[in-house]
Amino acid sequence: MPQVINISDEEIQHAEQLLLPAGKTFDDDGKSFIRNFNTIDLQAVPGSGKTTALLAKLIILEHKLPFADNSGILVLSHTNAAIDEIKEKIQKHCPKLFSYPNFIGTIQSFVDEFMAIPFYIHKCKKKPNRIDQEIYNEVATKRYNNLPNSAAKTWLNRQHDPESLFINFRFDIDLNLTNGMNGSIILRSDSNSPTYKTFKTIKSQILQSGVLNYDDAYFLAELYLKEIPSIKIILQKRFAFVFVDEMQDMDTHQYNLLEKIFYDNGNSLSKIQRIGDKNQAIYNSVKANDVWVDRTDILRLNGSQRLSKPIANVVKKFALYSDIDFDIVGKNDCDIKPHILVFETTNIINIIPRFAQIVREKGLANSVKPIKVVCWNTEWKEDEVSRNDITKLRLEDYHNDFKKEKGKPKQDYDNLKSYLLYYEKKQTLEPLRKNILNAFLKILRLENISTEDDRPFTKKKLIDFINEKDLQKYDKFNLNLYTWSIGIIQEKTNEVWNEIKTYVPILLEMFEKTISESQNFINSNNAVIPNENTDVLMSTNIYKEDELEIEITSVHAVKGQTHCATLYLESYFHQDGRGANAKSYESQRLQNQFLGTQIQSTVGNRVNQSAKMAYVGFSRPTDLLCVAVHKDRFDNFLSEIDREVWEIIEVTNNEE
């Protein structure tokens, strides 16, 4: 273990200069966390600067590396976006931190690199081909479609959604077959039934083939700990300090694995610090019962640099975890009261224009911080009955042109044309070239074409194969990739699609194969992604009024963001009760919180879920929070609201 670490005022001041706006400093609570290197939890309210405080600690640790015992630092978060933010802000200041023996990455990348892959190699004497959900689903779907008639198939067909169940089968540590990583046991390992044996064999064969899904990595990690317990001590010695940001977003299996390795019932050689806000746990299925159980030692950041006092005083009423030490102290200097926009069905399309008008009236239209409209539930998908029910509102009902953002392009699609329509928009041709190559790799997989060592082709191996096979064909292949990429940029997608279809037999001929199993994939015109690019997609989710642009999106999409002004649109989420007592919206389930009563963690599941969404959505803006509530629900549930706390605005049919 490294020696005791002491941090001076000068070191904190240096970090402040690198991370904070000119003249800003960390408050006493922030400095207390930066100086603390014990096993603790940091519970931090929205806008408290918890990640910035963690970055300051890492910058300071950089100057103390390497440790005398050659141990390192492990920094984990839930998403690639969070890790990218850490790298963007401090990597240039911390070259040692971003090299061996330290590791900064997602929980998935940590499990893959340090546990799943080494254990797989130990058991199977080869590397896994790929840890990827979509490739796994592709392989499992093929196995499902080829299931012979048997007792196992009969049993499966009796289940609800048998294909999904088959694809989602997972082993737990006792080799029971479960429905998902944290799902219930479907078939027990102590069963002698032919059905269990059949599915166990299929699942084992897929694992042996080297195709793993993300959950398989956790299964292998747990098996590693069980069969070779010493790996736990090895990892503890490797990582003296473990920092887990956004801890509330970890799912049950992720949480349990980190606890087993780095807390070890309080016996760990590592010091682990879990950082986050339990009240913002909206990513792990918005579970009613959160997995994060506090340590004995808890540090708190109660001061919010983001929130004003009027907004902070409202937001804290929706915090499910609010013990005697909890508070949200709004430190942003702004006195605009939160607004409730009361609307009727006939003027629902005027809500966003009215919000824009308020933004202008408050002098916020030119803010450098974004202005956004958010909603929990966005689309009705294929539910046409609900879509046409005027009593059930989702984001698409408030803004008819809303289309759910697709996020980062996937690596695998169900048909060739989708690869040509949906790609990462950059200033180079590389994303298009990569997509076309991925399409060819999928064709090879469908045709069961593998490398000499019986592994799926990678992009590099495919290019090398063609180069070694025929140099002239290799040059033509590269020219085609360039020409096709240019063609897609020029919006000649159908022409490129037809050219690639013509080329595929030439490609397969190099492997002495013809088109067979890949025929539907190549020829299907049912593209997954609409024939429109991301820029067009995004423009439909923006409300524009002169120079004012307001993005319209989901609550999930804005978690962690800071806005100047936020409009929260309540949305339909199931129905509890009947008649006048029925509750489906935030204003109904959270009536008491709107009226000023602190919510308790013992509330029911649906209230719990609604509270988390409101807490995250309401805590985005620095200056203006607006919440849209239907007049019927306002009159029935919120008519006694404190108008010293909330400003009530009636949305009319003719907004100017």
C-alpha cells in the first residue's frame, strides 16, 4: 500500500486553477473530500461539483505517482460518455494516471479486461472472439431458429416471448439458467430434465465459440472469483485506490462484483470511494429498491453551484433519500420562482411557445447555457390505441414532430441497407468505410466463413486476406470502399446499395462460396433507420423562434447536464387506482411534494419512479424551472399549491 497521502493548500489551489472558472474555489466540503483517501461514500446533490472534485483529487494524485509499492489507481464510471469527459478534462495534465498500472474506464471495460477475458483464456485456451450484445443476439437467434422439435422446444414455446427468453438465457454462479443477469431462475442446475440439459448445452456451445454478450462477462468474472479466489487479492494489490463515479447507476450485478473485489467485507487492501447521488438512480431500470447501501462513513456535498435557492427548495422535496444530514443549498444567485404552466388539451401545442415567451421575458434567451424541454416518457411505439387516447400524454403529444434520438450508431444491423443509411457523422470518410466493412463481416458470419483458426473475420483480417489472395482485387476493393463512401455522402444510397449487392458474389468467390444464408440480409429494403440523416432527425427535436433554439428531449438524455432554463412536461406512466383516485402522472403521484411535503423512501414503486424522474428533470436549470400540468390535474391535485413558492401561468389558445 502507498504511504499516507497528505494534500497541501497549494496543491488544491493548483487544481482549482486548472478546473474552475477564474476566482472560484472549492468549498470546505469539497476540500474535505479531495483530502480524504479512506473507504467512504460521497453523496452529492445535483450541481455540487462532485465530478470536478474527483478530477481535482486525480490531478493532485498524478504528482504523487508512481506509488512506492507500484500499485495504481482505478477510476470507473457507468458510461463511455462519463469516461470521455474525464479524459477530455484532465488527460493532458495527467500522463502517468492514464498509463500502467492505472486504469480509467467503464465498469464493463474493467470487467472485460481484468476478469472475463483472462478467465476465458484460462478455461478455453483461447481469447473470446468478441464481447458484444448484438453479435451474440445474432448467433443466439440463429440457434433459436434451428432448434429441432424436442421437449425443450415444446417447453420454450409455452413461454411468453420464447425467442427473447432463449436469447436472454444466462448462467448464474451455480449454473442455473436465469432470465437475464439479475433475472429470476428459469431452469435449475440440479434438474435432470432434458430441457435444462439441452439449453445448458446450447448456452455452453455459444460460450465455447467465443461469442459473449455483456452479461456473460459478469458471469465469467463471478466464476473467476469462485474458482481462483486469489484474483481478488491480486486486484486489490494492483489498485490501491478505487474511485467509482455515478455509483447510483450501477446495476445489481455490477454493484455486487465491485463490493466483493474492492470492499471485501471491510477487509480489502484497496480504499474504495463510491461517488454519486442515490436520488438520481434512473439508469438501472429505475428500480424501486436501489442497490446502493451507504457505508458507515459518508461525506456530503449539499451545496449546489447550479441551483438557485427557489429551485433548490423545490427539488429537495422530491429527494427519496433525505436523512437528517441531507439538504440542497442553492448557491446560484437567481430569484426566479419555479413556474407551473397550466394547459388544456385544446392548447397543448402552445405550451412550448409559452415557455419560450417566459424565457424571453426573464432575459434568458441569449444564455450560453442550453434551454431544453424534457419529458420522462417520449413515444408510444406501436401502441396506436394509447397514441390516439387524448388522456394519455407523452412527449410526441406535446411536440408532434418529436422523434426519439438514436444515439451513437450501432455496429450491427439486420440488413445491408441500414449500414449505408446510419453512420457516425464526421468530417472524414472513415465511419462510412467502417460501416461497409462491418456489413461485409456480417455477410461472412451469416455464410459461416471463418479464418483458418476458426475465428470470425475482423476488418483487418479481411483486408489482409484479400491483399494476400490477389493484389489486383485488393486495390479494386480499396477503390470500391472509397467510391461507395463518396456515393453515400452524395446521397446516392440506392446506387451504392446496388453496386455492393453486385460486388458481394465477387467477394464470396474469394472464399469459394456463393450467396446463401445472407440473401435476405443483402436484399432486404426494410432499413432499420429512416432514410434521413442525423442532422434532419435532430432538427425535428428543436423548437426555433428567431435566434432562440430549444431542444426537446428525454429526462434520461439530460442527466448530468446544466441548463439555463428547463421545461418539464408531465407524462402518462401506467394507471394506479380507478375513477377520481386514478394516478398516472407526476402531478398526481407527487401531489404532496408539489405542495411542499418531503417525500419518504418508503413510498410505493410507481411513486418512487416518478420522484426520481422529477428530481433529475427539475434539477437541471440554473435560472428557470417550468413544469407543465393539465388543468384538470392542477385543479384536482394542486389547487392549494403555495403561490409564494410557485408562479402559476395559464396557457391560452392564442399565445403571442
